[in-house]
Amino acid sequence: MITLPTPNLSHPKYRPDIDGLRAIAVLSVVTFHAFPTWIKGGFIGVDVFFVISGFLISTIIFESLDKGTFSFAEFYVRRIRRIFPALILVLSACLAFGWMVLIADELNQLGKHIVGGALFASNFVLWSEAGYFDNSAETKPLLHLWSLGIEEQFYILWPFVLWFFWKRKFNLITLTFLIAACSFYLNLRGVKKDPVATFYLPQNRFWELLCGSILAWVVLYKKMHVKALD
């Protein structure tokens, strides 16, 4: 059992509106996969989820840096507690089921996907498999973990980036805009040259999470300016 001292990180208040957006995003993706001809473009729910994730995580980091209470250890322990229980359950269930029903080659592929999921590298694993001889999506029960991989890669890198530039008194919203613009440019250029890599690689997707970061900064500091005026 991992124990922590008195919490230092900020913790955003419960937002029912954000939970509602999460529900809409999840339902749109699930419905799209179940009835692709009925709801076209439902996959945009993943993009909505990325923006929400960027907003929530960046709110925590911005507030904690301002208060001087940011803790890398506490930040990552929170992420572990939130993600690993459900992830371990899913990976274990898939492994147990695969062990009983899959042939050797299929089990080998599943094992590779389980390792990729556990290491938050599913997007890289799936990208490496893409091509003419790739298996169909229906044979990949852990295909959905590509988005978790991108989220976790963002969660690993973004706190270090913000902390590094915050220590050097760099304007964090300017930094966020610059990185988001670079990522968006890579996305636009990559769609034409290599759409598969653009879909899976984090540098082409981070701009979506960073849009949430920009929203977090605006919401947070707009409130602070209003309080200062009052």
C-alpha cells in the first residue's frame, strides 16, 4: 500500500459538466463502433477526452506551481492509483481469456499488446504493426489503449516541462501556445505524408491535450484576476 503525507497538490473541485462531457465522449465512441453507419464521426469523442484530460491535469499543475506545493512523487502516485487498478484488471482478464482460446501466434500478439499497455506504449506498438500485413482491428482487444498511451506520455512529460520553465520564470501560457502550435503543425503536415504515424504518435496528438491546458490557464487566471479586482 502506497501512503502519502498530507496532500500538497491542488485538487480541482468536482465538475458535473466535465463528467457530462466525458459521458458524451465515451458514448459517441462506443456508439460509433457499434453502429458506424448510424453515427458518423463518433470517434471525435477521443479528441474531446484528450482536451478534458489536458484541462484537468494542467489545472492541478498550474495551481500547485503557483502555490509552491507541486510534488512529482504525489502527482505520479495519484496517476498510479487512478489508472492502474482498472488497467491491471483489463490486462489480466484479456491474458486469461487469450490463454484459453487463442492459438500461439494470436497469443503472442496479445502478449505484446499487454506489455505495450502496461508500459503505456500501445500507440507505438500498434504503429509498428500497421501495414499491408497487419491483422484486422477486430483481432486486437486492446486496440483502445493507444489513446491511454498518448495520455500517459503527456502526463509523464508535461509536468517536467512546466516545472523546468516555471523555475526559470518563463511565461507558461506562452510556452504552452508554442508547443501546441508546433504539435498542430506536425499534425497537419503528417496527415498528408503519413496518416498512420500521425494518428498514433504523441507529438502529433499533444496539441489536443494542450488545448485543454490553454483552457485551464484561462479559467484559472481569469478567476484570479477577478478576485484581485474584488
